[in-house]
Amino acid sequence: MTDQLKIENLHVSINEKPILKGVNLTIRRGETHALMGPNGSGKSTLGFAIMGHPAYEITEGDIFLNGESLLEKEADERARAGLFMAFQRPTSVPGVKMADFLRHSTTNVRNPDRQEGEDLIAMKEFRKELKEKMAQLQMDPEFARRYVNDGFSGGEMKRAEILQLAMLQPKFAILDETDSGLDADAVRLASQSIADIGGQEMGLLIITHHDKLLVHNPPDFAHVILDGKIVETGGAELAAELHTKGYERIRAEHPSEAATP
């Protein structure tokens, strides 16, 4: 059976302020979904809620991975179960080298029942795989010796997120505006890298304002979110329309959501 991530009537609040107001979305492994919408519409909130960020309170609805509710699972348990999120603004972790971070996280995802202190992936095996992935992403091997996101440029942070994606190979990946802050060449490389890494092996939810990241990742489904609700779903042509024409038509056809402060 194909792995499936299902969001059902999801309502989410932050500091008691409602943000998501009934989101329904099903992603199957091997599918690419684009989530687009104006600033403040709830795109990133959906990603954080799926991953179990404690600041995002789910007041109604549910999130299922292969039929099992995730609501009682902590963020690390969701990651071990096969979920991943590339952050729009990744956190720096001074003192922790990328290679060490990746060796621990990769081991935990591939062996979700591992207890702290148990054996990690063999160093020789890990180094070989990391070197191959970094070459695929056109990354300098020295990158692995740097502290996680510490002093990284915006582009380096995004490439670090894609490297994590490559190593962890999750069932489902949420990419939160991975193209933001990147120049045209970097976006093209990111788009191609995600396609090479993901392919049919992952379910992708790409949160974006533009279509550049979708060049090599044409969405099977494109969704528009307004005021915490998905108001329209289409294919790659919908994503292209939003990029070229904006949200004027969507707002006109859904005035109650567009008018909400």
C-alpha cells in the first residue's frame, strides 16, 4: 500500500489566535503538491502543525500517517516515522558539525527504535554516502566540517536543508519556501537537486510564492490557501497562473476568505 499523509479538518491556533480553519489535504508518496497563497494565509503554519511544533495548538481535526494519528507524537517521533521539514529560516547550532548532526539524525531515522548511546551508522559507510550526496548537490566537502548553519549565508542554509533531505530520505517532505533569498542560479540548482533526491520516493509539499522551484518538480496538485482554508486545487497550470497573475481571481471568487483581516 502506498504511504499516505492525510490532513483532516485541521484547525490550528497560535496564542489563541485561529490561523488554520479547516484544512483538508491528502498527499501520497510519490506525489508533488504545491501550496501557494498570500503572506499570512497559513502556509507555514500548516507545515509546523504537521511536524508537531509545540507553539501551534491543534484545536480541531487530525493528522494521519498511514491511518495512524500523529497528534500525540512529539516532533522527533514524527521525524522518525518519516516526516521532514526544510525550514524557511533554519536555526543555527554553534558547536555541532554538519557531519555529526547528519550522522546522528540519519541513524535515528533509519533505526527509529534506537536508544541514545546505541551504535551509529558505521563511520566508513556514512562518510561514503555523505560524500556522494554532497557531490550530487555540488557542495564543497569542507561544508560538512562547519557548524550547523552557523555563519551560513541564506543560500548555504537552504543547501544544508536539501543535504539533510538527501541523507534522511523521508517518506514525506515539507519544503517551506526553500527558494526564498536565493538568486536565480541557486533556485535552479535547488529545484534540480530536489527532483534528483525526491523523484518517486517521497511525497513533497512545496510551499512557495513562485514557480521557479517547481520547474523540475511540476506539481501533481497545486493548492491555494486563503485565510487558513484551501479554497482551490488544480494542477501545474494553477501554479503558473498564480505566478503570472497573482491572486486577484482567487480573491474575487472567494471574497469571504479574502476579506478576513
